[in-house]
Amino acid sequence: MAGRHIVMATVGSQGDLFPFLAVGRELVARGHRVTVAAHAIHREAVAAAGLAFLLASGIAEPEDKAAFAARAFHPLRGPRFVVRDLAAADVAASYAALAPVCAEADAIVTTTLAFAGQIIGETGRLAWLSAVLSPAVFLSAWDPPATGYARLDTFLRGSPRRGGWLGRLARTVTAPWTRPVRDFRVSLGLPPVSPWGDPFHQGQHARDGVLAMYSPLLGEPPPDAPARTRITGQCRYAPGGDRLAPELAAFLDAGDAPIVYTLGSAAVHAGASFLRESIEASVALRRRAVLLTGSPEMRARLPAALLEGVLVQEYAPHGALFARAAAVVHHGGVGTTQEALRAGRPQLVAPHGFDQPDNAARVERLGVGRVLRASRYRADRAAALLREVLGDDAVTRRAADAARVIQREDGARIAADTIEAAMRER
């Protein structure tokens, strides 16, 4: 059924974008046309993947990225800022960009915060699928997302009744955040919410199928997931073909495997002290280190002269670098988490917000790493936990077992199969 046009509407960081690029490339290889609708910051990445780009956001790129990240990852006010003040407030501009393109498309795939795409999927004649990029999005009573507070998480996982309490609380607290979306729906002559519910929760899950685009190592779809949910496995996209820069490759060749520290693409500006504490942790462990700053601004916050055995890079392909690491310290973004699993390396996760505490808890339950909340991330604590996982043969063995599982997954193929099936049904 080659020759169809699929629109992928995504709102978020590179971690939200990359799975779509993997699936988009698979669809293009099958003869389809794919348009990725996203914020302007993703234009170059989409073009590099060989896919068409559509600017579907009226949100300007922040001038002060550190201040923006501090707001976005504030433990209490951050989620409201991202959902209400960014994604929901952008719904009209996004709809105006998406609607003409989708009028001629055969399918649309949307993410959690792609509110305009959800409206188009609900009301249009095209096939509509949604993507869930981490287990926490389901807000399941049977598999409640971890909050990062051990006693509360143990209580919630005690029974579906307890787990359901967290979901009800979250839906109540966040309902006002999507008021701009409800108002916009009314302006289109639609009910304030879809038949499925609030757009940030049940309403995000599509009529024609839900793609759980992550490894089943992180969790199978729970019993209360939407009926047409299909877990795909990791939808892996490796920009640059997993090639390491010459300087980094030479550093790796010159000594023992280093500890790799990274805050991914979204949280990188949220932890100003993370890189400095990480250097001290590696010194305490007498281990070499690779620090990924994520941006020139973060590199500028480090001393100009670094200790021997410490290499700083703005970015490196996670798959290729993690495979040569002794351990990986990261923020718990679902993409980074899966790359660390794929590399088969012990992990220390320092979650900052959103789904990251839940991803971190899943790493710990798999027995392949430990968790240290970002607010408690200090060199001595990080060093102690790293010493623990690096010296535990059982952790090493379980990490290697997980790698063999995830390396066999082909999420992009399964997702493309599901999208094609949905288009045939329409």
C-alpha cells in the first residue's frame, strides 16, 4: 500500500522526536511520504533524517535556555508550565499549520502534548494513532508511575485501588491546565473535551490505535491501557550513524572504560551543578569520565582546564559511546534509558521530572542500576552508588541480559506495520 501520506505531530524534546524519525524512515523505505510536524528547533534533525518538516508551533525558541529549563523542570510548577503555558497555549497556532496538510493526508500520529493533532485526528477522515513514549503516560492503576518517593511508591503499588488514587488526583489537578484546548475546541463547534476525556490524559489516546513505542523491558501495557494498544519495542534512531568524533574515539582508546555522564537534551540546562559534581565523583572513584554538556552554554560553566582523564563533549551518539562505558549516569529520559539498556551497562539515574522518576524506578526494578534524586545529587552520594553497581556482578549480568533482549527489538517495523493496518481499515 505504498504512496500514502502520514503526518507525525510531536511536541517535546529530541527524546520525543527521535522515535518518530525512526518510524518515519521505515515508512519512507516502504514508499510512503512522511511529514514531521514539530517546533522549529527540530527542523535540522528532521531534514537530516530525510523526512519533510512542517513548522507546527508558534512558540519561540527561548533566549535564556537555562532559565527556561529551570521553569520546565521545577518539581511543582514545571509540568503546569509545559502543559498549560506552552503546549495548550499553542493549540490554535498549531492547528492552523496542521489542518491544511492533514486535509490531504491518510494518517496522523500524535504525542501526548500534540493537542491540535489530537483534534484533527478525532474529527478528520484520516486514520488517527497516538504514541506513548514511556509507561508512565498510561497513569495506570495497575502499574502506577513512580513519584520518586519510595514510601509513597510502595503504597501506591500495593493494590490497583491505591494506584488508581494517583491517577484520579493527577486528572483533577491538571484539568485546568488544558483550558485553552477546551476553549479552542468550543470555538470549532466541538464539545469541550472529546468522547475519550481530557486531552492531557484519556483524550490523548487515539481512536485507531495506541503505539507504546518503548521496550517491553520497561513494562508491558497494563490491563487498563486502551484496548487497541500495541507495544512496539524500542524505536531507535541513531543520528550520524553511531560514529564517534575522532577526539572522543582517541580518548576511549587511550585508557580504561570511563563513566559517562549526561542529562540528555531536555534536562541538560536544569542541573547547573550536575557536571561539576560528576567530575568530583569520578575523581573519588579514580575513574575516567566523559561528560556530555548538551550545549556550549553548559560547557562554559565548567573550568577551562579540566583534570586529566576527563573529557567534555557537547554531544556524542549515545549508542556508540555507552557501549564503551563502564557505567552511565543520566537523567532518566526514556530514550537515554533505553540506550543504556541496549549498551548493557550499569546505570545511575538522577531523575529531574515528568516521566523520569518512573523510568528510573523501572531501571532499579530491573536490577541494572540505582536511583539518586536530582535534588540529592552530590559527588559523594553518586560515587557511593556507582561504586556499588560497578562492583556488583549480578548487576553486570542483568545489564548484559537486558541488552540481548532490547537489541533484538525492531520497534520501527512494528509501528509502521500498525500504521499501515490502521490506514487500510479507514
